[in-house]
Amino acid sequence: MNRHFMNRMTPYMFMAPAAIILAIALIYPLGYMMYGSLLNWNPSQSISEAEYVGFKNYVDLFFDPFFRKSFSVTITFASIVVIAEMIIGVGLALLLDRNIRGMSVLRTLFILPMMIAPVVVGLMWRYMYHPTVGTFNRTLESIGLEKVDWLGQNALLSVILADIWQWTPFIFILSLAALQSLPQSAMEAARIDGATGWQQIWFIKLPMMLPILIVTALLRLIDAFKVLEVILVMTDGGPGQTTEILAMRISRTASEFRELGVAAAMSNYLLLMLMLLTVCMFGFTRWQERRSLRMAAAIQEDQ
């Protein structure tokens, strides 16, 4: 009995050191932030000196129009960039999944934007959006069109375009890897049965890639909610709150307004939203896997 128990416990004993390190590095700061969100706390105080206010920070934020505006901008920004990047990234992967000479060089060029530092990306796009000497307005003038106020009335669209340019390669890389890992036997069987290229994409490739695509979209969605540097450099959240996403609001609340407890409460709101999104997307993945297994079992019974 003792020998059997020790055999079962051996893997956990090997995992224990890593689990302890993760608990210290992850769980302790998270708990510290959650406790700090219950305090009226500013940088001039230690956490033990701060006044305990319970859930007051959460309630106040719920009715704060500035917080709700930042929350709305964040959801709009993240939704648009993730949907656009998934469509473009998967489309490019399907287009470049070919054995053509020079294709490896083309694939390398596509991933270059992802390698550039976010601050550099922000500066580069800010100069291109410049109202007088920027590339975009000079191009519009050269073809007889009027200048566009890119970082004014169209500020949100401008930062969305910059994010799509930088992070579509991330979707492209993972989608291409998923495509190249698909079993070729399924493709060959589809060709023998007379399936066209579009039919192979819609009924074979995309369904088989779906679990990887869902995880890819989730990773990109989480990252989109935390974008800060590019928007900070391009617009600094302006004009007004047009491009002030939640990460920027949290940073300003902590550093400029010196309200650490309120900033911690904002962070917990963001964390809760991301956790809900993660649970929903993984739940959808499991439902899709069970559905696929039921369909496969039904096909075998028919045969």
C-alpha cells in the first residue's frame, strides 16, 4: 500500500519545486493586488498604513464614466483588431501554403513587423500619420484627394491599423504551422473524391485547424487588451478618451492620480473579463471536440 502510494506521489514530488516557485512568483503578487484593491491607498503610504474601504473602489468604478469609456474603447479596439488579424492572417497562411520558389523569403518578410519594438512601431506610424509631411497625406495629395486628420477624428482607426500591421504576422505564423501539420491523407482523400480547393478549405482545413485557431485568437485577444506602448506613443490616449484603452487608464490612475487601490480594482476588472473570455473560448473548444467525436462515431456506425 505504501509502495503504491509513493509511486503515485512521485510525479507530484518532482513538480513540487516548480509549483512552489510559481506560487511565489504568480499567486503572491496577484493576492497582493487583490488586497490592495480593497484599500484607499496612495504611493506615499505602505500597504499596512492604507485605509480599508472594502468594495468601495469597485462600486465607484462601476459608476465612473471615464472608466466605462476606457472599458468600451478597449472592447471595441480588441474586437476589431482580433477579427481583422484572424481573417488576414489565416487568409495569408492559406495563400502562402505553397511549394513555390522564394516562398520562404516571402514568409520571412511577412513576420518582420512583429519583430519591431512597440515604441518604434508607434513612432513610425505617428510620423506616417503626420498631417503635413506624413506618408499617407502626401500620397492622398498626390492623387488629388484631401488630407485626413488621422490622429484626430480618425485616431481609433489609426491605432487599429497600426496594431493590425504589427500583429497579423503572429496569426500568420501559427496558422501556417497548423496548416502544415494537417495530415496529408485527408487532403489526398478529398482530392480523389473531387473536392475543389475552396471545398477543401471550408470543409477540411479550417475545421481541422479550429482548435489551434481558437487558442491563437485567445492569445491575441488577451494581448490586445494589454496594448499600451504603441497607443501611448501615437496618441497618448487622445483626443479626449478616444483611444484611451483600459491599460492606459490603469497606468494613469496609479502614476498620475496616485490612486493605487483604484488602479488595482481596475486591473481586477480587466483580469475578470479575460478569465471569462478564456473560460468561454476553451468551453467552445471542448464542445467542438465533442461534436467532432460524435460526428466521427456516427460516420463509423453508418459504414
